[in-house]
Amino acid sequence: MKYKLENKVLLIDFDSTFIQLETIDELANTTLDSDPNKSEKLNLINSLTNRAMSGEISFSKALDQRLQILKINKKDIDFVVRVLSNKISNSFKRNKNFIKSFSDKIWIISGGFTQIINPIVEQYGISTQRVIANTFLISNGKVTGVDPQNIMSQDKGKIKAINKLNIVGTSFMVGDGYTDYEVFLDKAVNHFIYYAENISRKEVITKTKNIANTFEEVLILASKLD
């Protein structure tokens, strides 16, 4: 099928959209592997993730609290990159060649971390210059936090970052979280497409008429909407 994507720009979330999982949850599984309180801490992290994605608490607050629970090092990051490289969303994998050919019209915008996202999306032809995400601060091989100067560490970071891009053309935010929907609410993009291949968050999905269960459906919607 030929998609009508002239002058269309896709801004794609990473966690539970480009990949099937939440990066922070996978980092938790890795770093807490031998922790006697692993189950309790995993439940707390998962709760914080869901509350942030549903808009109950701010993204920055949830990020700070989750990182305080985890003790991440460089080896953990490298391991999670290998794990998540095998957890790309199925329909993205099917369309790998198309994504490579369309990569100059794609931005990855995520509350996740460049050290994890970059090596994964590069396999799909998406350059690091087109990834907007948080950056870990690392000292002596250990994560000490995230770069506070990075706009993505702030509340409404996605909105602020997208506004600075000065996008030309019809723009689409594709994602599963409230922060993705918020981008549309604040008029930083023309359209929001809820991405439901991996998860259905009712607090977000009920707010939009544009729902895609696969990457192909994203492309169909983008072809139809101006």
C-alpha cells in the first residue's frame, strides 16, 4: 500500500510504542534482581509509571522517585539495551525498511534515556540527532541522576522540546501516555494518535478518536489527516 505522507512528520514515543515494554521497568528488573525487597520495589515503580502515564502525577516527580529506588550502573544500561533490542513492537519490526526510508520525517521523543534509545533506533535508520530524551548522568560507572539541563527532565518537557523544533508540515504525536496526549492538548502538534499495540490506558485512550493498533494503522491515519 502506498501511503500519502508528503509533508507529514511523525513524533513517536519510545516506551510501549516503539518497544513493547517500559524501559524503567526493565531497568528495575535488572538492578533489583538480587534485592530481597524486589517485589515490593517493582510494584512501587510500576505504580509510579502508571500514575505518570495516566497524568495523575508529574513526569519529573515520578522519574525522580523511580531513580531513587534504583541503583543503576553502566553494565545495567548495556544489558537493558540488549534486552530491549529484542522487544521492538511487532509492527515496527515488520516495517523496518519503510522506517529507514522515512526516517528523515520521524522524531523519537521520550521521557526515557538516550543511552538506551539511541543504539536501538539507530538500527532503524533513525539518527541520534532525531532522538529527544533524557540523558543519564554517569560518574565512575554509576548513574547519579539525569541531566537537569535537559528540557526532557522538566514537566511538560515534550511540549517544550517539540515547540523548539519549528516543525514544517502536519505533525502527529504517536504514543500511549498522557504526556503524549498533552502535546496535542497544548497545540504543539496537529494530531495525537493513541498507540494501542502494547497497552491500553483507558485514562488516555478515551480522550482521542485516533487510535492505532499497529504502525501500519498509524501510517493510514497520517495519510488521511491534514
